[in-house]
Amino acid sequence: MACLFCRERKIGCIRPAEDEPDQTCNQCLRRRRSCRYPTESRRGHHARDRMTARKFLGLDDDAETPATEPPVATAG
């Protein structure tokens, strides 16, 4: 998994072995940056795709509401 800096820059991130005390990746080490890794995986989190699906299904607030006929009043 890429560190936050490498993920933002979309560059290769080579993490040291798990048994190494310093977990600074090669890119952060070279730039003398603090190296932090995400706490949870972002796999499957595609916000753009979800928003497109929500608009397609008409679940989004900004989506146009489908035209419906007004309810028919009954005498009673």
C-alpha cells in the first residue's frame, strides 16, 4: 500500500520490510519527509461512480425528479 505522499503524487512507493523499525518509504526518505500510511483501505470507494449511479437511479438531490401526475381527489 502506498503512503499518503506517494498516493497524492501518484508515484511508486516502496515500503520497507515489516521487521524494519523505520517504515519510511524510499520516496519520503529521499525527500526527508515524514511517511504516513492510510489507516484503512480505500478499495471499492469510488465516489464518482456512486454519484453517477445515484443520479441515474434518481436518488440524488440534484437529479431531476420524474414527472408524475398529481393525485386524483376523490369525493367523500
